Amino acid sequence: MNKTSRKTMQLSNRLTANTDSLSEYLDCGRATAVKIGEAAGAKIQIGKRVLWNMSKVQSYLDSLSVDDRRFT
């Protein structure tokens, strides 16, 4: 098999990311990144490879954030 090559692209511009990249993007540990990705419904499994849909992760995180403007 051919090894997957890594390209230097900003994580926020990617469609998908592997678990290590997701962890880096979220600035958390691997286990927490997997929990967030699964809660967002962003898991894509192709054979043994696991990728995460970055737009679903971003939407999930946006839904969790509190809008401070409604409290003023």
C-alpha cells in the first residue's frame, strides 16, 4: 500500500481530518477529540481508516457556544 502523503493545508480549510489532526484542531487529547467527533456525527470510516467531517465538527461546536449578546 502507498503511504498517505501529508499536505500543508490549514485544518479549518480541510473537508476531512484524521484523528490526530482533529485533536490538534480542537486543542485537546485524542480521546476527547474522538468523543467530540462522534457527538457531532462526523465520523467517516473507510475500511480501517477513520476520518472526521470538519464542517460537522465546526457546526457542532458552534451549536455549543453561548451567544453573549442575548444576556446584555
